[in-house]
Amino acid sequence: MFLCASVVQNLFWTRMSEFNNDLENFILLFLLKIGGQWGNVSAMEDRKFLILRLGAVGDVIRTLPAVKALKDYYPSSHITWVVEEPSRDLLESQPEIDEVILFPRRKWTNGIKSPREIWRTTGEVLGFVTDLRRRGFDIVLDFHGILKSGLISFSSGAPKRIGFDRRSIKEGNFLFSNVKVQLQGERMSRYQRNIGLLEGIGLKVNSVRQSLHIPQKDHEYIESFFNGLSISSKRPLIAIHPGTSLKTFYKRWMANQYSELADRLIRELGASVIFTWGPEELKWVEGIQKEMKEISILGPKTESLTQLGEVYRRCDLFVGGDTGPMHIASVMGIPAVVIYGPTDPIVNEPLGQHRKVRKEVGCNPCRYRSCKDLACLKAITVEDVFQATKEILTIRR
């Protein structure tokens, strides 16, 4: 009997907790409907928003359209973004982002592991939290949805902490938000998912801007590169990015396939091909060019993501794998032909006009980074990618 009573009691408090969460969300939605504090545009204009999407360049880029939509809707609001080092410069160059706060994950991770550095690191973490609370944020939008972002959200002291519900996040992140957004459907692109979080403050966004602000100095740098080319570039100008990050070799299509594809694009479509590359990818790309029979362009060394975006802005089409550069081209409004091997083609699809090239081999999608077989990529032929490229160029003419 005691056990039965205990079970009933636990069930009661679980239901009460769920009721309280539902009640809170109902009240919020009610206020939005009647035009109260949260539904009144003028009341939101001067709000201070904290954006959380910490790492992975591609994920940060896929969050930008949602944040730009937020700024379009509330142009007088103040938007601060907490992010890790790789995407810091990109965000600082975007006029919609008023302030960028660095989250030095790698430095703090190493510091906590070191007996000599642990106390200094602990002090820096406490200082980081104190600074967040001092800024007095009104609303947190946690696009990341992991334990780390949840802790930052809760530590900010913001009265409204908006995140996804427990089905759409990891590591118990839902425990740290007090407004939980339920997504419609299990599989959707990251762009759609991020736009969906804006529903937590009552925004309905039907379309997003494909835009990335390019600083003048980056425009001039890329302009100088193209003006200095020893060969003339014919149209269409097709950018090929064959590389991936060092952690995601399992997403790279074969080098010889890229060589053959580029030759066919030049020979059969009268195109110019420019190869773009990132850190640790130069030798890989030069090897692809050496295997070619036609002449192609080696893209410039880019010191920032906006410089890479300016290269793509001058192109007619992007061809490559599921990578950060693909999403940069996407937000620049460039059509893309995307080669999908192990990754989900719906979750990772680009914005705007694109063609997906993928073969179902029974084990994809997956996240098996140590895969040596790569059957999903080997199944994709040069003809598959060439026809997708030809098709999308024909539509644009």
C-alpha cells in the first residue's frame, strides 16, 4: 500500500509539473494574442536578446537567417550572441548582431584539466557568468539545445529563457528553459528548426533573407584576386569545394571524381571552375587540379568566412559536400549541388535553389566518422553530379 501511495504521489507531482509548464506557455500565448507586454511590438523593440549557438561554423551560419529575421522584426532591439572562436569574426561583421561574446571552450577545457590552471579557469568562468547577469538580458533564445547552452541560458538570469521541448534537444537542456517550443514534425532542415524557435516569442516567419554582409575590406581583397587572374574566367563560373573539416573526412567525395567532374564542366558546359579551400585543404585541392586535363582556378587563401562568401557571390553555382562552405554559399543566395553521403539530406539541406545528389545504400544516414567503406559516397558517380549541375544551370538561364 505504501508503494502504491508513493507511485500515486510521484505521478501527481509529475502531472503538476507538466501542468505548470503548460500553464506558463498558455499564459504567454494568451498575452501574445491579446497584444499584452509580449505581443506588443513597441514593448519588444528595446528588448535585450541573448542568442546561444556556440560552435560548428555550419550550425552558426544556419542560425543567422533566424537572428536576422528577429532583427528585421524588432530593429531597435539589442542582440548579443555567445559563440566559440571559429565563428566570432563572422558574427562581428554582421550589422544585425550588436555584440558578440566569446565562449572560450577550448581554453577552459584545457584549463580545467590542468592542476596549475584550474583555479584561474574557475575564476574566469565565474567572471563570465557575473558579466552575463550584469547585462540584464530580457530574453534568451537557445538555438543550440545542449547542456552547455542550457547552463549559460540559466546563468544569464533572463526572465524568459526560450528553448526547444525535450523531444528536440539533448543532455537535459529542456530543464533550463521556461518557454519550450514544440517543433512540428520530426525531420526538418536546421534553417526551419531555427526559425521555429522564434515562435516562442510569437513570431511567424514565412520567408527568410539569403544575405551575408561582406565588409568592404573583404570585398576589395577578393576583387584584387579576380583582377589579378592570369586566365580569363568564362561563365558560368562554378565554385567547387571538395574539402571538409579534419573531423569529417567521412563526408568527402573522392578526389578523382572531382577531377573528372571539373574537366567535364569545363569541356562540355564551357564553364570556368574555381576551387575553394580552407585550412589543411590546400594540398588536397592541388592534387585534384593536377589530375585534371583542363585548366581550373585555384581560389585565394581566405582569412575569414566573409571573404569566402565574397568568392561565392561572384559565382553562378556551388558544387560540394555537406559542409560549412556549402551553407555560406547558400546564405549568399547561390544555387548549390550538394553531394550527400552519410549525412541526412533533409536536416542538412541548404537554403534556396539546390539539387541533392545522394544514393541510398542501406546504412545512411549515419554519423560513423571512422567508416572506411564509404559506400554511400562511392555509389555517387560523376554522371550523377554532372547531370544535377547541368539541370540547375539550365533552369537559371
